[in-house]
Amino acid sequence: MNEIEKVQDEVMESVRRRDYDRALRLCNEIIAGNPRLSDGFRERAFVHGHMGRMEDAIRDSTRAIELDQEEHDFEEPADYFRRGYDHIAMGAYEEAIRDFSKVIELCEKYSNRYYAEAAYQHRAYAYLRNGACRKAIEDCHSFEYALPVYIDKGLITRQDILDEAEARLRHDPER
């Protein structure tokens, strides 16, 4: 385990204990030590998200995305996922849909299913909240595992999304 991974573990432990000041201090140390490394911004976005500072989380996720593209010609699905999650928390569903669409695209590009299942479910939720019920239903049928995920302050299942989308369509078939 390298030094940055050790600090990342300490950040996670600090967040688990809700010691956000320490977690932010550790992230800032990573960034100060190497401001061209996306890891510090990625970790700090995670901390800001847990603190409810969604604008700060989105800003740091965006910076992590930029650095990965500039420094490594690579796009990390986790950064788009984090930013999409924070966009949902802010009610910015169009932005969330774009980010989760990018996660799905990158997962296909890199043959990485780790984030794809949850990205489909989160995007379905964002579509639903944005009034695009048919797209929400389509996304619900795009993922295999129907585990509940934590979205927007609660556990949401695929069936929850399907039920709400179908109920909305019964009242307004144009959605």
C-alpha cells in the first residue's frame, strides 16, 4: 500500500467516525503534496458529499475529472458517478442524467460492470424525477441486479422506480 492509499484509508475512517475536519485536512494534504493528482480531489468530493456540501463536492469531482483527462488521458467512472449522485441531491436531474450516462459509456468502454448497474438505477431515478417515465422504465430493465441503493436520502429499489413511473404514466401517458 503506497502513502496516498494509506491517507485515503484514514480519510474513509475519519468520515466513518464523522470527523470531517480531519478528513478534509487529510484531503488538503494530498492536494498540497501533488495538486496535479486527481486522488485528493476525488477524496475531498467524497467528504464534501457526506457533509452535505454538494456544490463543493461537484467542484472537486469536476476537478478530478479534468486532471485525469489532462494527466492520464483517462476518465474514471467513479468521478462521474460521485458528481451525478451529488447532482441528484441538489435536484439537478439533467446534469445527473449526463453524468450517469457517461458512467455507463465508460463502463462499456473499459468492460467495467462495477458502476454500470448502479449507474442505470441512479439514472432511472433521475429520469423519473425529471418526468421522463418511459426512459426510467427502460433503464430499470437495463440492469440485472435489483438491489436497493441509497439515493436522495433513502433506499430505492428498481421496483420503487417502476411503480412510480407506471403510476405517472397512467395519469399522463405522454410522459
